[in-house]
Amino acid sequence: WLKRLNSGRGREGFSHSAPSCYGWPDLGMMSVAQPLSPSAVRWPQQHGPWPVPGPGQLPPGIQMPQMPNTSWIQPPRPQLSGPPPGHQALGGTSMQRQQSPTLPPGSGAFLAGPMHAWAPGRTSTPQPQRAHTVSGRGCSPIQPRRDGALGPGKPMPLLNDGSTQVQMQDRGSLRVPMSPQPSPEKPDKDRHADKAISEDTTQIGGSLETLLTSKSSMEVEEVNMAERHDEDEEVDAEKVEDREPEPDPAEPIFALIDCEERGVISRRQMTDALKDNEEVAAFVLPGVDCERVMESPEIFDAVQEAFETMSKGRSHLSLADFCKHFREAAAAKAAAEAAATAAAEADEAATRPPASTSGEGLRAIYERIDPEGSGSVSRLDLHRSLRKDRWLARFLLPDFDIMEEDEVFEEVEQIFRSVAGGRRHFDLADFTAQFRLHSAVSRELPDPKPRRDTRQERAQRRVLVVGPGFGRALNPRQAELLEASGYQVQYCDNLPNPEVQGFNCALHLALLRAAIREYQPDILVAASKGGCYAVALWRLRLWTGPTLLINAHPSCERIPADTQVVLTHGSNDEVYNTRSRATIEEVMATASPNRSFFYLVADSGRLGNGQLSRIGDSHNMKSLVEYECLPRLIDAALSPDGPEVHMVMSWNDYLTDERLVSEAWLGYDIEQLQKRWGKRRGIDEPETKNVFLVPRGCPEFEHVKAVFNASSKERSAYHFVQTAPWDSVKVQKVERVENWAQANCGARPFQNAVRQSLISQGLKYKAGVHARWMFHGTDAIDSILSDPVAGFQPLASGTRGASVWGLGCYFARDAQYVAAGPFCGQPASDGSRRMLMCLVTSGMPCLGDPQNRGVLPFRRRPHRYNSAVDSLSNPEVFIVQNPSAAYPAYVVTFA
């Protein structure tokens, strides 16, 4: 506050009306008083006892006589240059309190060394020692702030006014008032004399008040703003001081080594700790098997070198050096990673396609191919340019650094043929047209749709589980999965077993009804015999909310209207085995449209070797604990989209984000595919040719490759897929199929028909859900591609002679499934194989049925299901019966 008070005024020519209006001299410009001796002190007796400092308050070098107990303040010394115009200096001796006939007893002047003070109406030359007057009346009061500084407010009793004695607290050279204490009463005679003097000097006090308060309000406001600013800074400083420093991760490791708590560790202690404590070893020497430190000379040397580095050659290592070493190591690692990231970004930028296909970007690339500016490029010119220009080579051939010489030669030849179109040269127009044809260069990757935060949604949901039949003891994994999924779960266990002879379930519903009223659940879950209670609640209309019914209880004969219900059942249920799949499907048909879902887990058909590819569930519904199926079924029962649609949408959660991005780029309808088609044909290509090479490195090639190489997030349910190597599989070539007849006469009309069918059922057609990218392996690829109307023949197809899930054409979600099985025929002479990547309109699928020999079952009359799958939880195989349901969009050659 003192610094702020004097800011902007300097040491010279200070105006005294501002400090006086605060009732205090210019403290920021004063110095400590000169040492004084008792002989220099004079004090009029009528003013009472001498103010003497308390114990320990007197600065070194100052001697004071023993006086009666009063308060004392040592004023600093102002440095003033001269009186303002119209003022006269008042003189006095050092540290003397003067009595003036013009000043009341409550006022006075402190003299501290060469002081200067001015009074109005007089002019004179300043004397070496002057008194700075402080009026007892007419001054703006000051008070101590909470931090000890001074500011406007209550009057500060600097001098003894005859009624109060103020105890001061030392804060440097400035004494701040503390709690006031009463002083001894003056005799009535003295008080009357003081009052008389005060009344006689009222006129002078008024004039002095006018002078002291004459400073402009601007300077007062400036001081106030400075005070508020300082208060804010002090609060911020307190926050910084209160904030706890972040713990150093090396400190607890050091504590584990320093088991003797000496504050330093020796070479032996560190060696023993690395050998015996895995946490210490993982922190100090990650990746080193420190348990063998006393067996391996290399590891022992590494430990000793690490100690030497941290201790800097000393025999003991302190905590400070230990933490400093790892802080520096972390900073160096972060710097190295940042440098590597910057280098990778620069490297990527060097090979990134141009920002647009308008002339400049492609022209710049073409000029690198034709540096001489001849206007045309031959095969030899292209080869030479790629050998000389590494940037150009990596742009046209992204795998250039790892490709063999023969592969580079073949790829360059394919690029030249694609651009030149069968001619011996190509020019800028050919090059630009080829890249614009693929819409390659300017198209950016779409961001993947953000996945729902199911964990946060589940935390808001209350699940009431009917205790009997849920099997927390016999099947604990179900309960563990349910509780770990994030729901608020409550069990109603105080219900009797309903499967006893003569049991009347309605008599015991009061307990369950009371639990529902108390807990207010969002969904009711019942399993096995607990389904009897759920059905009884439905019949009496005591519960019409979402319900998950595990196992199809025999008492469930119909689904209540406007109730969302998910019913699960296994084909190998050994308890409830009296009803077939068709019977349960008839029960589910009684539900309101799009408000129910029948989750069935059934056996597949037998393969050629007599084995089953999938086995259906028994009564304990083992599949519910796989792929997080149980909580997903609860989500489905609660979904506003409807249980069945929600479950089909959740299948995409097991695809990687990279694959979904690439699929969205390629598109999910025929119109999007045809936007990339062209009619460029060379002189050596027949008019019936409908397969065209996709240039390596263009975005279309990269997205097809990304979908082909993608694997599922979860492990495959098929053993032969789990054991097949996939990381080493390499895409050699991608060819685009442009069969206008198949697309316009088959695939497009079928896709539109499925879209209209779903709309008429009250559903919304969703790309990526009702149309998917899948893979098909066959040795009859050429016949499929050349067929003018329908390349696939579903009713004559199967799985290598076996109808595992019924008749139809089989497609795999993942290319790895096709490559791992015997589906692609015999490899070529160079070891390569071919596979079809198809756009399949799957619509609304149902579980496949090995006994199915014709059309699929009804979903909602007159609409049938559009495809079949091998699993309703996480399908890997799709089966279609319509020849136009799939369009072979690409041929992928791989090895």
C-alpha cells in the first residue's frame, strides 16, 4: 500500500494534501528516525505522561528513558523538497512534541530528523528540522486493513487524546494499531482545559481541514484502486501458497529403496531393491530382468552404471539427486518423442497428396514427373523420375521404402497403364483426369461418429432383479457382469420359489410390488423361474415397463401391449424344452410393433466333417457373459429406437474406428460407388471390360486396404480364424468392378425396396446398419463379375457343400475369416489369392436356421427378414437369399 500510495509521484514536489486527508504523513517517503538522546527531549507536563515504547519495540541504537506506561510510535522521516505555494514551514527540534496555541491537545507534530511540513497562509524557507502536523479534527480517517496495511475507514489514534491508550504491534518501521485498551482517567480539571483549548481552536482546525481535504478525488480513487489491486494480488498469492505441489513419482520409489530412512541410499541398497522389488525395478530399469542381477554380468553392470549416473560418482545417492535424474530423463524422453512426432509429421507432409485437384496441386506433381517440360511422359521417363525423386516415389507408391525392386517395377508399370490408357505417352491432361477420376486428392477422411458413453448412461439406470431363478450362486458371472456394467442394481430376494406344486404366484406379488414402488426401477430383469413373477405382473398390469426375460418361461404366452420386452432362449435348454423356435416366435409376434426382441442362441448346421461351427446355449445362457451381451440386452430393452434395432446397431461397436471411417468414405449405397466410376478404356481393352485397376496410393486404394486389413475388436468365435496369421497378409492389388447392369438392374432396386420395407414397418433406414461392407471368397470370381444381371446365386450356394445356417450366399464381416478358411480357391503361381469385397444390403437380420430351404421368416407380416446371421450378439457371417442383395464392388488380390 505504501508503494502504491507514492506510485507516479516521485520523490520531489510531493503534495501534502493527499497524505493529510488520510490522517497520516507520507509514510512511503519517510525514513527511520534518527537516534535520539534523553537530553534532547522536552515534553509539556499538561499533556500527560511521555509515550514510551514497549519491550522490544525500540530499534537498535535508540536510548529512551524509563517513563510511565504509554504507547509510542516511531515515525519515519519524509524527504520533501519545499513548501507548496502559500504554505509556511513549522519548525521544532528532533523527536519533540510541540504544544501550540493553534492546535488542540488531540493534535501534535512529530519531529524526526530533517522533516518539513507546511501550514496554509504562510511562506518561508524550509528549516532543517520541521514538524509534520496531524490534525485531530477535519482529517479523513484511516484504519488498518486485514493484512496490516493502512487504508481509509475508522480513525487511527496516533496520539494520546486523553481518553484512550492504543497498543501498537511492530511491523517493520511502522506500528499498526491493535485492540485499544482504556487509559487512566484524567482529572476533571485537565479534561476541561483540553475542551477549552479545542473549542478555541475550532476555526483554525476548520481551515486546516479545508487544506488537508483539498486534494482532487482522482488521486484518492487512484489510491483506492491500488489497494484493491494489492488485495487481489495477496489473495492470489495465498492461493498459490495453499496449492499443494504435485508429488514427484520418484519419491515413493526412493522410499522403497531407503528402507532404513537415512535420506540417502548406497549402491548395495539399490542393487538389493532392484532384485527384490518389482515396482522399483520397473521404475528404475524398465525392461530389464533385475531378478537376475546377481546372475547376469550384463544386468549387474547396468545396475552399477545407473547408480554411477544418478550419484555422479559419489558413494551415496540422495533423494534430490534421485528425483532430479528421473525428472531429467522424463524431460529428455518427452523431447525425443516430440522430435520424433515432428519428424513423422514432416515426413507425412512430404508425401501428402496436394490439397486440391484444381490445377496447381496436380500440375506441381506432374512437373516433378516431367522436369524437362517436354509435355509428355513415357514409361522410361516415369521410371527415371521415381528413381531420382524420393518424394514423388513415396507419393505414388506409399510402400516404396519396403517394396522389392521387382514390385516397384510392376507397380510403376500399372500406374503408367492406368494414366496413359494404353498409349505410349501421357500428358498433363491425362494425369489430371486420372487423379480427379478417383476423387482422390482433395477428399479428407470423415471423422468417425462419436460412440455413446454407455457407462455414463447406465449409471443413471436402476435395475430390479427378481432373485429366484437369477442364480447368483449357481451362475455368479452373470451377476458380476451386471454389477460391473455400471447400472444401479437391486435384488428382490425375499420371494419364495414359484415352481412348487400348488403355488399361487399372485398371492406373493405384494412383496415384489412394494419393492417396485420403493426402488422405482427403469427395468425389471427375471431369469428362469423368476419369469413366473414377471408374467404375473404383466397379467395384473402391475408392471408395464421394460423387461428382460432370461429363458422363455412356459407361462409366457403373450407379450403385453406397449411394453418393451427382450426374451432370451437357448436351443439346448434342458429345463424349458417343450417349445420350439417357431412357437416362441409366435409369442413374440403378439408384442407391439418394434417393441420386442427375441435373442436366440442355437446350434449351427453340421459341417462336412460332421462338426458344429457354433453350439447353442443351455439353460444358464452362457453367451450372455460373452461380448458384454447381458448389459447390451438391457440397453436394448431401454432403447427408444426399439430393442431389435438397438441390438443390430450395437454390432458396429466391435468394428474399429479406422474401419468405420474408411467404410463411410467408400459409401453404403450404389450411387456413391458410381461416382467413382469412369468409362476410360485403352485401345487394347475390349468394350465388355468392367474391372479397372485402382492406382496404388490413392485414397480409394487406401480405404479399401484399411477395411480389408481391419480386425474385430474382440476375439473371433471360430477357432480357425483365431490361429490364422493376419498381420503378415499384404494387399497387392485392388480392382474396381464397374458392372452397370448389375448395379442399376439388381443392386440399386433391391436396396431401394429394402429401404421402403423398413419405412413401412416404422423403422428408419440407416447406412452402415442396414447396408454393410463384407467379404466373399470363391473360385468363381470371373463368372460373378461378368454376369450382366446377378452375379451371385444364393439358392445354389452354401458353405462348401454344407448348409450351416440355411441356403443362401454367405458373406464374412472380416476378410480374415475368408482368408483363414478354404474359401478363396487355389492360390496363383506367385502365391497370391483373390477375394471379393462387396456392398451387402442386409436390412433387418434374424438368426440363421440350418433347416431353412426357402425364404426367411416373417418379421412383421407381410414383411420378412432380409438376411440371416450366425449370432445375434456379435455376428461374423451374413447370409442373403436374394441375388441382388450383394454387389461385388472390388477385387482384392493379396498374399
